[in-house]
Amino acid sequence: MKRRTGAKTLWQLFSGMLTISAFTFGGGFVIVTLMKKRYVDELALISEEEMLDYTAMAQTMPGPIAVNAAILLGWRAAGLPGMLAAVLGTIVPPFVIISLISLAYAAFSQSAVVRIAMCGMQAGVAAVLADVVCSLGGKVIKSRSAVNIVVMIAAFIAAMFMDVHVILIILGAALAGLAASLIARAKEGTR
Amino acid sequence: MNMLLVLFLSFAEIGLLSVGGGYVAIPLIQRKMVDDIGLLTLSEFTDLVTIAEMTPGPIALNAATFVGLRAAGPLGAVFATLGNILPSVVLVSLLFMVYQRWHGLSLMQSVLASLRPAVVALIASAMLSILSAVVFGEGGMGAGEIHVIETGLFLLALILLRTKKLHPIAAIVLCGAAELLFAAIGWI
């Protein structure tokens, strides 16, 4: 992928992260899903593999996942200025929104309109995540790689039913990949 | 110590210790802000968590603005926010350099290749938790009620996303607007 710098890329990083950060409820995985839609599918600034790698890296690093993912995306797309543009875009919406709300926060947190709209938006968030899970999960299954499919199912069971910490799941997947490649190498060596 | 410096350092500490997102950050914020330095009362902290759940953005950044404003005005909010992201900016940038230099190695490639399906599984698990709240309400499946309208909105949005390439942010906003419409005509 060609590295495009210049004002246009910086603006795409800032304005895209601004919009995503302003509309993203429900945690880090929602924001990385929207980032994939914007920066992989629409703008092709980074590859799908990079976005998935960045998601795993953002999860294992300290700090807000959205900020961590924005840092990685920004560096990759446009170096230091890109990182600053993407991070700025990510932090401005919470800053502005909380500043406005703290002027009248009791009224806001008890507002029926806000609660109803939130309830509907949550359905939309679930649909956006489900859409990406269908696309990416389908690709993993089509890859017909036994290691990948087993890792996906095991990680899902660990996260969904066993409450295993995200970082342990990512470490486990990394170890599985390492083991699989060492075994493959050993087999080649004995041939 | 200067209040701006206190805010900057406290939120830098919260940023540095919160590995793994919002649910790790919430107890850290409580311990630091309510128990250690007393910038928030417990009831203000509860309000903060409620607001954070109702607004976009990472909870640690919401907390930084909320606490910073109360303690030292707009400048306080800026210092708290910058403090919160400082550890990320330093450590994640270093990680990026490592990744750029070594992700081409075949051993790194195979590790990364098996991380990707795990990430897909984690997104699926996050999706199902949210979907369960959408379909069954906050009480979960055990509460025994099904929210038909919200479930319908989810299915409709998913179909439009997959077949009509509806923009994700449009899908989220339209679902919120539709819910308000249903409430206005008295279906909810």
C-alpha cells in the first residue's frame, strides 16, 4: 500500500476519527469496527490484516483502546503528523460532549429522550458489529486453515462463556500461532 | 502541588494502569479520584459512570474531562485528558516501531496470522453481549422478555448493511431515530 502523506490524508485521519469517536457507544471493539469500515473498506489507507493486527495491539497496551488504535493507524498512514491528527480527532468529541453535558448533567442523565435514543442506537451498534463479524469470520472459515479456525472458536468460547481476560486470549492465540509455525518447520526439517 | 499537575499525573497513572479498556479503567478511576485524592464524591462518580455509558468515547477520557472541569475548569480538563493519553502515545508508538521493523519476519507473520482470528472472535463476543442487551433488555436472557422493536431494528440494520452497503454511522443514527419515532407514536 502506497504511503500517502499530505494535507488530504491528515484531514481524513482527523475528520474520520472525529466522526467515529462522536458516534461510537459501547467500547473499544465498536470503534475498531468502524475504523475498519472507514480506513480499510472506504479509503484503503491500510490493509485489513494491519487493522486486525492493530486491534490486537491496541487491546494489549495500556490506555483507551480507541486512542491506541488511532495512534497505530495515524503512524502507518502519515507518520508523526498522522498520529497527532488521528489522536486529536479521537479525543475532541468526548471532551466537547462531556463539557456540554456537565453544564446540566442531572437533566441529561435522567432524560427519557436520551435513554430511548440510546436504546435504539445500541441495536444499530450491534448490527454494525454483526456485519463485520460476518465478513471477517467468513474469511477465516474460507481460509480453510485448521489453526485459524480452531483459534477463532477457542477464543470465542473463552471470551463468551469462560470470562477469560482479553489479554490472556490474545497471548494464547499468539502462542498457538508460534507453536503451529515451529511444528511446521520441524516437519519440513525432518523431510 | 499545583492542581493541573495533580490532574495530569493522576490521569497519566490511570492511563498507564488500564490495560484492556473501559471495564478496567472504571475501578481505577474510582480508587484514584474518590478514595485517594478525593476530587469526586462517590455519588458524583456514579453520575460519571452513568453519563459515560450514555455518551460516546472511552470512559477514561470522559472521566478526565468531567473531573478536570470540576477541579480546575477547562484547562483542568485539557491537562487531565492529555495526561490520560500520554502513556498510550509513548508506549503504542514504540510498539508501532517494533511492529514496522519485525512484522515481516516469518515467525512474526505466523504469530500475527493466528492473532487475527482471535480478534474476530473477540469482536463477535462483544457483539453478542450488546445484542443480548438489545433483544432481552439489561436483565439478560433470564428476565424472560423479548424487545421486539429493537430486535427488528437490529435485523433491518444488519440487512441494509450487508445488502445495501448502508454507512455504519447512518445505521446507528437511524436506529436511534426510529426508536424515538416508535416511542412518540406510543409503541414502546
